[in-house]
Amino acid sequence: MPTDCISYQKSGYFSKLIVDYLDEKPEVQSLYHRFPRIENFGAQITEKAKNYTIENRLILAEALKNQNSNFPISPETQSNIELLRSEKTFTITTGHQLNLFSGPVYFIYKIASTINLCKQLKQKYSDYNFVPIYWMATEDHDFEEINHFHFNYQKIKWDKESFGPVGRLTTDGLNDVLDTFSEAIGVGETAEYLKDLFKKTYLEQTNLADATRYLANELFKTEGLVIIDGDDKNLKSLFSPYVQDELLHQNSFAAVSKTISQLKEYTVQVNPREINLFYIEDNLRERIIFENNIYKVNNTEIEFSEAEISEELKNYPEKFSPNVILRPLYQEVILPNLAYIGGGGEIAYWLELKNNFETQKVTFPVLILRNSFVIATEKQISKTANLGISFEELFLSKQELVDKKTKEFSNFKIDFSEQKDTLRKQFSALLKIAEQTDKSFIRAVKAQEAKQINGLENLEKRLLKAEKRVHFEKTTRITEIQNQLFPNGNLQERTTNFSAFYSAEFVSQIIIHSNPFHTNFTLVTI
């Protein structure tokens, strides 16, 4: 059975903005539309229904049908695509880059959270249909972020030059990657399945978008997951009025900048540009900039007048690609979407965007933090029990954990707080005497107090250091298990690929244990 490890707020792995969002602090309430509670989805459904046309539905369903025409999708997915034609159908969306072999395991968690929420909503609002959507980030161009994955501490990398949208990148040159993965994973029934999955995903598909679509379909084939590629002319046509507005008026820059000016005590996740669009072709994805009344494609000689770029948009909407500021707007324009599920970094930048959605008169979705898990074997759980450590303690830094456990293992108290308090009381009395003499004596008393306190703190550190040597063997076993579950001091889910945990039941197990309204790390035993 899964158990809670620690709340997201106490884990130390989320920014102040996300912690305050989860705690519904007044300072951030203006940044979102509706908080993620299941009872809030009734109003969200009503609002979205009013702002999403049947024409958009039909174009969306036809585009999805075409995108999936060459893939053996499940009956559940086929049914969900057809259901999107109905005004009773809404979507829950997550998005992710086209990482090699899905990248870190949180790819699975994102989609599982999305599927689970659709099931919960169907139970609560049975008159409606809810379709899980995986939005492939096919138009990204940062190949270095996605060209590798980690299996058992080994980085498996695809060495290839890349220009332009990564979804269009051909999958040649992956035989060597398969050989490396095959050697790392070894033999056995599960290993053979994963090797075959990699082969069918990358050696039998022509580009990275098709490969990622195949992989996600295979992993979630019975769950009705619908995979969408935004790099689509018909879908871009639906968004072209907003692109035209961005080119001519640059409203998103002003709207998002206004929100950022209010985030004084928070770290800003993304900053808008004056024009938040790229111009794309097969081997090109460059920013559109406006200089001297001319629209220019950065790092090229491509230029347009206002009339020319409007004509280009009319004829080739697929050549205009939204950046991180406008991509969420694009998503919400073309989908009958109710909520977006993402990680802490994603939700942080979505929280900058509500003002822009209001400017564009597009319904802002409910923002939900994806589920997070710690995957452990029964042997690892047994070890933690024998060592007397809780899973909550494993979220501490290595130094904090070693200090804490050393103090617990010691036969005496390694804490001079009482002695320091006694000293402060004594010096407080001395200061009262000093105040009746000259100021130089006051300074002397304060200096002596600081010296004495500092001396006690140094003695405490030396004592702790000595006890660490005494309990070194035990604390080493503790840090070894911590490093297994938090590789190199990082969250397991942000580094390790799903293949390290895979079994025939793994994905279904994660879906069952997901609950997007649940804001704790969950321990799952494999």
C-alpha cells in the first residue's frame, strides 16, 4: 500500500510561490482563477462551455483523427477523439517535452495524474465526458534538454545535431543508443520488453514526434489518452487571430509584465518578450522581432512588412509558433480544456499568465500540481526501518540527515542550547550593571558574551564531529539508502527513467495511486 512521505510544502523541493499557492495565501489569490477542488469544476465547466465553439470542436476532432491515422491507437482513445465532437466533452491536459525514452519518470506521473483526474470528474459530473490530453512539445528547439535519459546512474545520450522544431527531427542514428541501453539493462523478460519498446519507438518511426506518440500510446494504451501535436496547420488556423493580435499590438508583453511587477517576493519563472512568437520551418525556429517598422526573423535575412507578415500568417499559419508565454493560450484556445496539470516550474509560469488570458477573453484553466512519488523496493523499505529512519527524514539534505541521526545515536545530548541560554542570562545581568557605568564597559560585556557563545558553538561542533566518527558506519549506511532514493541529492522523479522501475503493472499502479487533489509525496513499493 502507498503511504504519505511528506507534504509538498514541507519537502523543501518547491518554490515559495508554489508553497503559497498550495496554502492559498492571500498574496497569490489574484494569480489564479479557481483553486483545484473538485467542487470548483462545475463552474469551470459552465464557463468553458460558453467560451468554446462547436466549430472549434469539429476542427479539433478532425485534426486529432488525422494525426493518429497511422497509429494503432486503442478503441478507448478512438472513442475519446470522437467524444470531443460533443458539447458535453471537456479535456484535462498535461504537456511535456519529447525527451528520449520519455526522460525522467515524472513523465509517467504527469499523465497518470491527468488520467486519474478525468476518472474522478466523471464520477462527480456524470453527465459530462472528460478526456485526458498529452500535449507534445514538438515545436521546442532545445535538443540538449531532451537528448538523454538516466538508467541506474548511467546517462544514455543521443548524439545528433538539431536545428528547428524537435518534433520534426528524424530518428536516424539511434541504433547505437539502443545498443548502449541494451547493455545497461541486461537480460530478462522485462529487459527484453523494454528493448523491443525502444526499438519500435525509435527505429520504426520516422521522426521524434511520431516516436513519442507511439511510446505514450503504448504505455497508456488502455486509458483513452489522446495525444496532440500543436504543430498542425488546421489547429494553428484556429489560433491565427491571436497571433495577428500579438504581431500588431503585443498585448501579452504588457499583460504579463503587469503581473510580474506584483511578484516582488517571488522568483519570476519566465519573462515575456515584446513579441512572443517564433517563425519555424523544418530546420529553423527563430524569434520574430520588430525593428524600425519591419518584422524580422532573428539570425536570418527573412523580413516582412506589416502587410506581408499578415499575408504570411493567412497563408501559412503553421509557420508561427508560440513561445512559453503564448503556448498556454494556444492550448486553451484549441481545446475544451478545464485544467492544466504540471510540475512546480510549469505551474509557476502559468501563475504569471492569468492577466493575459483575461485580456484575450479566454477562460483560464484550473492549475494543478502533478502527483509525486518515491519508488522503493521492499528491501530498501526494510533497510530504512532497520536503520531507524523515516521517509520524511530522507527529504533532508545529506548533512542535515547525518547531523540529526548522529545526535540521536549519541549516548549524550549534543546540544548546548541550555548552556548558551544560561550564559545569555548571566550577561544580561552584567549589562544592567554596565549600563550604570560608561559605554566602553557595555561594549566589553557584549564582546565577551559573543566570545563565550562562539566558544560554546565551536565546542558543540567539535563534539558533533567526534560523534560522527563514532557512528560513521551507521550514518554511511543511511546516506547510501538516501542516495539510492534521491540520486545525487535530487528527487528520484527528476532524474531516473521509468525503465528502472518498470513492470507490467507499473503504469497502472501509478494511475491508481495518483490523486491530483492530494499534495503529498507518496511512497510506492515495487
